[in-house]
Amino acid sequence: MVTHMKTTLDLPDDLLIEAKSIAARRRISLKAMVEHALRREIEPAAPQLNSPFVRGEDGVLRLPHRGARVTTEMVRQLMDEEGI
């Protein structure tokens, strides 16, 4: 059973404005964006062993080199793993 807790965060205005802007462009809620960012920060930096992706220092998953074929299934799997 998953439980949820409410909390209050004091963020610098510029950070909150940018976060809201990014969330709007992605068409997700600010809550979803904050949760995604926290999960990405807390989870191990290395992707799963069978994953073709490499996580950069900024936390973004990338293919290790250009020219690799990206399939719809790979994108769906990544979205599932990232909770998108």
C-alpha cells in the first residue's frame, strides 16, 4: 500500500518559476515533476543492466553513442521506468 504525505517547500522564486514552466511544457503537474526529479535523484545513478541507456551526470538517460536504433518499445520501457 502506497501512502502519501503532504509537505511544504520553500523554493527560490526563480527555481519555482522555471519548474512550473518546464512542467507546463511537458504537460504534467508541478507535483509530478517534483516527484520525478526526487525519484531520479534518489535512485541509483546506473541504469538497469539490460538497459541500452546511460545516465549522464545531469541525471538524463541517453543512448551511449549516435546511430543506435531507438524503438518504440525502448521508449515505452524508459517511460515506465521513469514513471512518465
